[in-house]
Amino acid sequence: MHERSSVGHLANQLRRELNRYSPGGKLPSSRALVERFRVSPVTVSRALAQLAAEGLVVTRPGAGAFRAQPRTGAAPVGDTSWQEVALSADAATELVPRTVDASGVLVSLAAPPPGVIEFNGGYLHPSLQPERAMGAALSRAGRRPGAWSRPPMEGLPELREWFARGIGGAVTAAEVLITAGGQSGLTTALRALAPPGAPVLVESPTYPGMLAIARAAGLRPVPVPVDADGVKPALLADAFKATGARVFVCQPLFQNPTGAVLAPERRGEVLRIARDAGAFVVEDDFVRRLVHEDAGPLPRPLAAEDPDGVVVHVGSLTKATSPSFRVSALAARGPVLERLRAIQVVDTFFVPRPLQEAALELVGSPAWPRHLRSVSAELRTRRDTMTTALRLTLPELALPRIPLGGYHLWLRLPDGTDESALVAAALRAGVAVTPGRPYFSAEPPAAHLRLSFAAAAGTEEIKEGVRRLRAAYQGLSPSGV
């Protein structure tokens, strides 16, 4: 059983048994709960913490856990209706009203209920994460001299140098800023490059989190279609001319969600088109370290081929490690670097030094290349397992591309399929999938699903998840298919 579902199961068991104890009465010891329910001490601790957060138990260090005293009377209900006016008052003066909507991101962040197979996740399953290596790195980092002191605001020099070497070309450590995860880096980049109300060109379809960043900043996402070879240069040039945009956000490597890789003949053309438009290209290089075993040599980041400062590069360690290992880098050349730095300082000051030190320890250890090789092989196996299962049991769902990197598949649904109904039916059947609609900044050309093969427990769970998805698809009404 997964740790997350074990915690929920134990919390439910304890919640049902609370009436056995009088208010203030002591619950069994953690050791007794471990032995009775055959779970780990960590599971017991987290389950008790969950009940404590609900106000059902009180934990006292050294003494144990006790049933909480009943609450005396309900707190008075306030009137928050005034906030509707306050939060919308400036909308009338904004050219493009801000839309703070995290729903497209939460689809991949929210944990599904216990027993539901996770095909909607955006991170590696815990069994694929380098937990021991990260724990050892954090332990070593915490003992480094000065590990808890304030770091340089741009980031530790050695870590900036490591990211610069990973980008390649003429990028130097002085042109790198350490940021708290790729989402933070994208937020800083868009705030630096585009004023509120401005258009920003985006791939279509594209990552919902980036669309959320743009809309929350009052920007207007303008879609530019992608095909099997990435963004279409002719349409990109047309979009720059039609909108006057000064920013294009793209994922040249294993694009999310299509898995496309920008073709060699298009790479220089994209940079030339942006340079001619006086615009920046924000390169979200989010899964370079999640390449599959059969991928072959990877193309260099666009930033490595850009001497003119067109590209603002975002790279991260998070996808290849853990959602909580939020260490990434922004790389840029020229005056824009100072603006990026200023915005980062204003927003976050700096990334905590212990986390930066732990990142250095991790990537410098022998465990790091071993982890990358292991994940590369496992992702290929999982991809092939899901692809085979889909072709055997759900051939109605078109799979136009089998990616050689990343952690998901992008499926086109048959014409007339009710995407929302299928997503809801799948959840009832016990598998969480991601709808395609949030990946489009305008009307989608068809219904889609995105299925992650990295967040599942293993190949058997992937097969079972596809079986459940098949049952959900077959169970739709004739009007839904």
C-alpha cells in the first residue's frame, strides 16, 4: 500500500474509534498502533497529525495523543461579501483583467483518493525518486560550514556553474540565477519580459501552469500551433506580426503535452523570427533529465545556440528528483539578466541555502548518474507498457506520437466524445486522468486526454489503470462517444 493511502486509511480507522475514549482520554501509544495496524512509525505520526489538524486529537510531545475536548459553541459567522467588490474593483481599469485560476495546475498536483490509480500526476512516483540519495545529500549539506547562513542572492556559485555547464554553449555561471523550481522561474521570466495587458505567444497546446502564470499577471496568451516537429515557424512569424508580442514561451524538448521535439531545421528559424521581432524566447527545458533509454543523443538547449540574448532559459532539478526538491535555474544574457535578478530578489530574496547545498551534494554524488540511468530505463518500460495496453484495449483513442522523453502520453479522443464526462467516469472507475481542455489557451480542435505513466506504482498498476479507463469509456452513454 502506498504511504499516502496508508496514512488516509489509518486516519479513518482512528477517527471511527475516537468515541471509545472520553474527552482528554489517551489513545494507544504509537508503538501499539504500529504493531496493531502493521504500518510504519511515519504513517502513524502522519495519521495522528491529520487528526490533530482536524481538531479531533491533541498530541503532546513525550506524553502521546489524546482525544480533544469538544468545541464549545460555533464561532460567529462573518460577512465576507465585501470582498467581491474589493477583488473586482480594478478589473474595469485593466486592459486584460487578471484571472487567478489554478484549476489547470491542480489537476496534476492534487492527490487522488485512496485506491485511485494516478494517471494525472506530474512527478515521479516515490519508488522512482532518489529518496536515499536526497536524504544523504541533505544530511551532508546541513553539516557544511555556513550551510545555514544567507546565500548569495543569485545562488551559490558552484551550483550556478553546474547549471551553466548543463546548458552548454557560451553560457557562464555569471548568467545563471538559482530559483525555487521551474514554476517560479517561469513566473519571474514573464513578469520581467511582458507588462500587464501585453500579449504573450504560447505553443498550442501547452502547459496549463504557464497559462495560469500569464493570466494571473494580466497577460494575454496567444496560441501558436505545434505539430510533430514542434512550433510552426510560419505561424510564429505571423503571430508576432499580428500581435506585436515581445515574448514567446516554448518547450523545445519533449513538449508538454504533445511530446514533440523541435526539429533541427526549425531551431535556428525560431530564434531568427524572434530576433527579427525584437522578442524574447522563454525556453522551458523542464524534462531534459527524464530522457528515455532509447532516445539517443539529445539536441542542445536553444540557449546554447543563442549568442544574442534572445533566449531566457529555465531548467529544473525537480522533475528528476521530487516535487519538494524545488531547485531550478534561469539563464539569460544582457540587460534582461538584471531585471530577472531584481524581480527574483523582490519576490523571494533567495532560495534557501540548505536546499542549494543539498542540490550540490546530490548532483556531485555517484548516486546521481545511477539514478538518471535507472529512471531512464524505467520510464521507457512504463511508456511501452502503457502504449501497448492502450493499443490492445483502447484502440479508439488515437496516439499520434510515442515520446522518447518525459512522463506522459497525449491522446486524441474520437470526434463527439464528451471529454469531461470521460474524465469523471474514469475517476468513478478508479483512475484519475487529465483532461485536454486546460492545455489550450483558445478553443481546442478536438477532445484529448493526457495520461502520466510516471506517477503510477509500476507496470501492473499501469495495466490496471488502462483497464479501468476502458471500462469508463465503454460505460459512457451513446451521446458521449
